[in-house]
Amino acid sequence: MADLRPITAPFVAPGPSGVAVRTRLGNLTPEDERVLRTVGAHLGSLASKDLKARCRDGLEHSAPSWAARKRDLTAESSSRWAGSITKATNDQWALARRGQAAHIQSLEAGVTTIRHRLSLPVGTKGTKRTPGGYRCAHEWFHKARRLHVLENRLDQVRADREAGRVQVVRGGSRLLGTRHNLDKAQLTEAGWRERWEAGRRFLRADGESGKRFGNETIRITPQGEVSIRLPAPLADLCNARHGRYVLAAKVRFPHRGQEWADRVEANRAVAYRIHYDTGRGRWYVDASWQIPPAWTIPLEAALVEGVIGVDTNADHLAAWRLDTHGNPMGRPRRFSYDLSGNAQHRDAQVRHALTRLLNWAKTCGVKAIAVEDLDFQADKTREKHGRKRRFRHLVSGMPTGRLRDRLTSMADATDIAIIAVDPAYTSKWGAQHWQQPLTGPTRTTTRHDAASIAIGRRAQGHPIRRRTTPPRAHQSDMHRHRTVQADPRAPGREEPRPRIPGPRTRSVPPNAASTRATRTSKTVGDARGDQAWVQDSLLRTD
């Protein structure tokens, strides 16, 4: 037990701080699409220039340099377009810095692991905590070469970070690399060019409270009319007053539509983004706004009606409802999803599984769902699980971050609290203490179902083990049996179990007094002969 790492206390996850909804821009005319492509390409070229200037500043970026960049862009667009472009550029640079820091941590973990394994003799067995040596001299040789490669790469990334240099591509580095592997990606050069241009367009405008309908650049009225304030060089394309272009499409937000309409009518800030989906050949508009953080209820209040423990797996969510004492109720539930396919299909599968989970929680009357606070960033390294390729793919494919964020945002609308617990040893201890006792002739309890019980009990503050062994002095009838199944305030918690005669007990057979009488042993010389055993042929159990 001394080797176990400390387990952090569970906590109620905070709710979302923003909302984003999407709808399609249908019934666009060819002229509308041409204007959107022209405006997006013009603003995209300005965003590329601004990103280059921001990367050139590096760590010496300051408020005056930000104002100078915005001033240079205003002449070619407008002050509001320039503000949106510079803000998006700063966010992109900051995201690249965070990715750079994560890359350094991954390289350091790989270098540390290889150095440790190279220092051991070939064939040395590892332990549960530390890996052993490499299996053969051939593998040792190749890992020694890889160590030099990682060390050189780590020195370069560290030097770039100290100098403030980042590696960032507008449109995505993955799409840029696809240009040299068109046959493998099953794309033509024209198809790749269309995706590249769509990814580098810029049609994004931040909202302003107090302005008409919450946004002066991209404006959507409560009736669904969409208009765009054109940049100064493209003012000749306008078809309305004040340099605006009104699209022929009328939009409506099916999801959170009333909430969006209330904000627009009150002239509260709403940010919009227009983009083109090359796979479907459709234009979409996203609306987003900030919401006040939801008030987080105390942990004790969330657990009043029990909890649902959820174990996250690669292809399903294993859930089990627990009562207030930590005992499983009913049967386990499984919510499956398929993560094979593109990003939109995977996101839809996750949302569908979470919707079914939340609907089941509402029917049960439970106010809390316990999930693991998973983070596989350190477990995705190639050096930690080099030969376990299937395991690395399994861990990398689990949508831990997206699932947690989705569940938190979706549960906020249903008044269900999300409790995050430490994931340490939940699968191991759950299978050890709960899998076999809950397996019967008509029910097979899986390892994941048992882990969901462990997660729920940890959220409630109960030990995971099914029953704590009492001290030696307390294992007799004098001191009675003591368990941790019930709450300390429950009446009769420390009392022995009731012994009810009948077919459900093995200790006392039914009608024992009428079926037999006691008699001393026949070996006793002065035994009375008037006492004899009386035993029916069949015991009456009804």
C-alpha cells in the first residue's frame, strides 16, 4: 500500500462559460457565394500577413505593437475587421505556444525513458513502476540512435521556445502535408486546392454589446436576414446602404434559437463565423456568445439522490446507478458509440451517447453523474508503450477531453452536476471487489461495469472495497460484525444482520423445532433413552 499514489478528492466540475450554435446558409445565389469567397480570401490574406507579423515579434509582443498591427489592417478592411483578425492571430499564436510546451514534455518523457532502459543490461525484467532493459542488442542499438535524434530535436524545440519562435500554418499543417500525398489521401489537386482555400478564408466577427443586433460587422436580424459589412477595397460589391451586402438566405437556429433571439433583440454581443464545408458543398454560420458561469452546487447536495458512475471506454460508456449508501441499484447500462470515421461522425456519436446517458439520469431522478478525470497525454508516448501498438491506438482514440467537455456543457442544461474523480485504480479495484459478487446466472458483470461502481463510490466518499475486514477481536459475536456498506448516520449500521428463518437463510432451517429434537451422544453411558432424533423425509420450506 505504500507504493500507491495519493488519490485526490472528487469535485464538482464547473459549467460552461460560452455557447456555440450552427445552422446552414441555404438558398444562396451564385452572386452570394462569389461575394463570400472574395471577402473571405481578401480577409484571409490580411490574416496571413498579420500572423507573420505576430510571429516576427515573438516574445517582444506588447500592446503598442498590437495597436500598430491593427492600425495597418484598418486601412485595408475596417477597424472592426482588423480587431477580429488581430485577436484571432493572438489566439492562434498562444495555441501554438501551448502545443510547443506539450511537445517538449513529450520529448522529455521519451528521452528519460530511453536513457533509463539503455542504462540497464539487455534482457533485464521490469517492474510495475519502471520498465526493464531492452530485449536484445539489436533493439538496444536502434534505441541508442533514436535517443540522439530525440535529444537533437529537444534542443531545437527548446531553443525555439526560448527565442519565441513557433511552428504555425494557417489552414492546418496536416492539410499542408497532404499536398505531397494526394494519392494516399484520395484527393485531386483541384480538390486539395479547394480545401486549402476554404481553410485559409477569414469570415469571423466579434460581437459588441450595445450595437445593433449585437454585431456591426456580420449582422443577423431576429427575422433571419444576414448582412456583411464589406471591407473598404470591396465596397463596390455592396447591394445595400452603408457598404453592406445582404445575403438572399434566411437563417434560423434550431438549437437554442430562443436564447439567441433574446440576445439579438436586446442588442447583446454575439460573435459569428461563416465557413464553407467542402465535403458537403454547403455554407454554414456559427453564432457564439458568453454566458455567466453556472453556480456550482456543493458536493453533498449533488449526492442527495445517489449518483451514476460512468466508466469511459474506447467504444462505450459503462454506467451503473448507486444509492446514497454506495450500493448498486438495478442493472448496469451501456451506451455505445462508434469512433471510426471523420471528426463530425465521431462528434455526433459522442453527443448521441451522452444524450441517452442524460435522459436515463433524468428518469432515475439522480442529480449527479461521476466520471473519471482522465488525461492520457503522458500515456500516448511511443517509448512508454512501444511494442503495444494496439494499446497506443486504443488510448489515443478515447475521446476523454471532448467527452468531458461535451458532458459538462450538455448536463448544464439539465441541472445535473458532473463530479470528477481521480481515475487511479478504479478498474483494478472495481473488478477485484465488485465483479464476481455481482455476477449471477442471469447477469454477467464486466470489468467496466465494476469500474463504474468504483467511480461512483469514490465520488460519494465511500471506500471502493465491498467490505472492510473487521479487526480480529471484532470477528466474534460478542463485538458484532462491522461493515462500511451504510452511511455512518444510518440507524442499525453497526448491528448484526437479522437472522430470519426460512428458505433464504442457510443458518436456521424452516420449522426446526418441530422436525427434530435434541439428544445426547450414544457414547454416554447414562444417557436418557426417552430423547430421540426426529427427522422428516422432506423439509417443509413453504
